[in-house]
Amino acid sequence: MNSIPNYEIIFYWSREDGAMIAEVPELPGCMADGVTYEEAIANVRVVIAEWIETAKELGRNVPEPKGKLAYA
């Protein structure tokens, strides 16, 4: 797998699903889950790569990771 850009990933526990959810806000609809944090991050890395690949195949824009402000 090629290098995956460092997009912000938000993690939270879903009691309803009984799983960790990993969501990538900069890539609409890009999310994955896992029983553990480690599994969720491994799964979301795959989904990020697939999201980018699909966007490129469809000729759509792939946003650059924005990062976060170091201060407010």
C-alpha cells in the first residue's frame, strides 16, 4: 500500500455497535470500525486509501490534509 496522507481521524466508542469508530472528517463518508483502537486505525487506513483511489478514478478532487491549529 502506498503512503497514506495524515488526515485527522476522530475516534469514539459506539456502545450501539460495540466498536471503536474511526472517522475522517475531511473525506466525506470515510469511516471504519474495529473492536479495539488498533483494529479501528488499521481498518481506517485501508478505507482512506480506497477513498482516495476511488476519488482519483472518478476524477474527483482529493483534499490535502489540513492539520490543526497549534494555538487559538
